[in-house]
Amino acid sequence: MTGCYFCRFGIYWPVTLAVSAWLYYCGTGIEFMSIDVARRVIAIEAEALSALAERIDRRMDQAVDLILKSSGRVIVSGMGKSGLIGQKIASTMASTGTPAFFLHPAEGIHGDLGMIMTGDVVIAISNSGETEEVLRILPVIKRLGASLIAMSGNESSNLARSSDVFLDVSVREEACPLGLAPTASTTATLAMGDALAVALLVKRGFRAEDFAIFHPGGSLGKKLLLRVEDLMHTGDALPLVDQQMLMKDALFVITAKGLGITGVTGAEGALQGVITDGDLRRALEGGYDILGRRAGELMRPDPKRIRRAELAAAALQLMERHSITSLFVFDDDHAVCPCGIIHLHDILRAGIA
């Protein structure tokens, strides 16, 4: 008997059932089989994506132009696994500047087709191109005056023939050894959707700042939206002392403001330098007589500064570069009087890291 346990999974090794059983019970067979099958799945899907890239042609340009010239939104629709892929495509487009949402075709034929308006573009997904629920919404799409982009693996299907633009997502084989579960085909469809979304992003001139607007709660949104002026301390919270103030009094300012630093100002409030609690500790090692000296004598001149309109992320980078924890903030590069101060902890509390 030359059949083996692995043959059912398309792995043809000339081992007997007895040897297969021994490997199975030892655990070695299961481990080897899983690794081999997993590698085969990834290889098949990688091959499918490579072939898909080779098939990208002018129809991609047509799809992009159709969406950019439309006066409405993009509605993505598909059943089953295609529907799940469609939801991700719609989400990616919506977050990259293309207004889009997902419409379940089964819900569509029971009233939700009212979501489609004249000027919209519908992306219908069906690997076979013959999915009943998808085909049933096509006449309504046309009647409403919406355009249709078909993503299918069957160029001769009813879906493909009904479309304004056909995007071929066919694959040579599924990674499933039974040829039943959508695997390589769904990967190819997802990649085609990503390709379309990114092509639209580039043609729109979509920027990272635009992306952040749609992601205000994420770390990227905070990095690209929060500015120094949103986090800085101002007014009475701003630690400043005159350069003629005695250090025993300046010490109280540093302690009261709770930032571990004070700015030292000269004529008309211009910032001359800074004194940190670290500067104080080091100075006190030489004796307590420093408390009777002037702040201007102990300050460190030319402190680092930042404009209030700069991103908070830029302030963090400046602090890290110079190993400091605070920056005095100015209205612009020519200002000499600080309008605020930002501390490392303010930035970290805001979720920027």
C-alpha cells in the first residue's frame, strides 16, 4: 500500500500508511505537514499576486478616471468572502480621500439600494461573476444612473459584460487543496482594491496631513495634527524670573510651577537663559551660598526654542536630540519673549511617542 496521509493535502511522499501513522502519533508528521502546507499556500498566493501585477493595464486608468470624474461616492458590494474583502476596500478608500461605503447586495434588494444615487460608482465583486444577489442589483444600478466597475475572475461573466470597467482578478488556482475555499482569489481581489485605492490617493494628491484628519484618534493623527500651541503652558503657568532675582526666590518659582525649569528674562521680558532643577543640584554641591546670587549669574544662555505652530512631534524630536525635557515656545522665529513652555510629559500624555 503506497497511499499516505499527506496525499490528501497534495503532498506526495512515497511513504506507507504505517510510517505516516507513526509520524502522526509522534507529532513530527503534523508539524512537517503544517509547515509544508503553509509554505505552499503562501507560494500560490504570491504567484497569484505576481500574475495580477502583470495584468494591470489601461483599465486601471479607466477605473481611476471614472471614480475621480464622478459626482458621487463609491459603493462597494459583494457576497460572502467577496463581501468581507469589499468592506476592507471601502474602508481603505474612505480613509484615503475617496468617499466610500459598503452595501450588502442581499440587503440592497430589500430596500438598501436607496443608498445609491445618480453619479455614484459601484464596485461589484464576484469571483465567478455570476453571484445571484450581485446580478439582481445590476439593473437598478443602471436605472439609477450609477457607473459600474466589476472585479471578477471571469471576463465572460454577466457581471463583467454589464460593467463600464472590468478589473480582472482571476487566479490560476486556489491555495485550498480542495479548490473550494476562496484563498488566492480573495487575496488577489484585496490587492486589486488596494491598488485602486492607492492609485486614487496618488492622483488626488492626498497627503499625510489629509490622512490624519480621518484618523484623529490614532497615534498618526495626533502626530500630524497636535501642535505645540495645543499642549503648551501659558500665562501664570509659565515659569519666568528676572535675571536680577535672587536664587532663593527663583527656587520658589521653579518649585511652584512644577516643570523643573525657569526661564530667565532680561530687558522687556526677552528670554536670556534657563535654570533647571538639575542646574541647581549641581550648583548646590559647591555650597549653599548660591542662594544669595542672581539668577542671571547661574543661568545657561541661549536655550533651545520652538515656534508655537510647530507640530508637537517636532518638539519631541528636538528634546530627544538635545537630551532636554522642556522647550520655551515663541510666536515666531523673530520673537524674543516666550509665549509658553512645553514639557516632555505633556507630549507623552498626549500619546505622541
